Amino acid sequence: AAKISELATTGALKFLDELRAEFPSAILELFSIPGLGSKKIKALYEQLKVSSIADLQAACESGRVAELPGFGETTQTKICNAIANRAKHAGSFQFGEIAAEAEQLRRDLAAHNDALQVSVAGSFRRRKEIVRDLDFIVASKSPDAITEFFCAHQFVEGLIARGPTKTSVRLKSGIQCDLRVVMNAEYLAAGP
């Protein structure tokens, strides 16, 4: 109850701040490696000083991970493969990582006065596990207004390309996002 009161009163929690100070922030990225949970990450950090994926890769390549109790050669090989797979999919995002962002962007586009219909297309619409970009299709009589709104959205980090009907941006999360604005009659043919 005291911690809740502290959080409500100050907007911060001393206990949480102290806990965060105990570990480097990069250590959280280790949770993205399949097979690594809190106990194994703790062992890697305490015994091998592994605090990032780069540290983990170096420890695996030198064979130090296999020497830890509870790890072994098989676990080390699985970790190496997971790191390689992660690098192979750089620029790719897991569906769950971007679902909230994509849905919020869809809602914001749909709320625009000039948007007649809005849908998500591509790999995200098909709910693929790995998504390389987000695709939105908007039916509108005012494509310029929709495009301006899209480019100025709070999630947008930078413009990649802009044309009369298609615009590509990079979102702050790092994923590319494409917007295609069509007339209402062309909406179904555009692919939703």
C-alpha cells in the first residue's frame, strides 16, 4: 500500500528506480532470445558479465556459456542459432511488438474527417508472425489531407518517399509504414 501511495503521490517509485539501477538497461534485450529466462540471464550476468546480445554472442563463440552449470553445449548452440536468426530478421518485427502501434495508427487514420474507409493490408493484416512493414489503405476524396495527417502523425520519425497515392515513412519504432490513398470506388481493388 505504501508503494502505491508513493507512486500516486510522486509519480515515481524509489524501489523500482533502485531495481533498475542494479542492472544495465541493455540486459532486457536478452529476453528476446528464445530459451533465456530470468534465471539464465541472471547467471549469464553474474558469472560472465553478459549484459547485451553482443556480450552473449562473444561468450557463446568463446565457449564460456557451455561451461556454466545448467547450460551445456546444446543450450549454447541454441543461443547462437537464436542470435543468428535475430540478425537475419533485423528490420523485421514480431506481430505482437507492433500490434498496438498499428492499431492506434489505424484508429487515428479512421478518425480523420476525410477518411471514408481505412484498413490494414499486407503481412500485418494476414497476422504473420514476422512483419517487415505496415501497410494502410485509405479511401478518401481528399488524398492530400490524409497524406499530410499521416506524415505529421506522432508515431512518424521520418519521410522515406511521397507520391500522389503512396507515401512511405519510418515510424519511431523503426518499422517502415506505407500509406496508399485511393478513391472510394478503388478501395476494394487496392487490397484490404
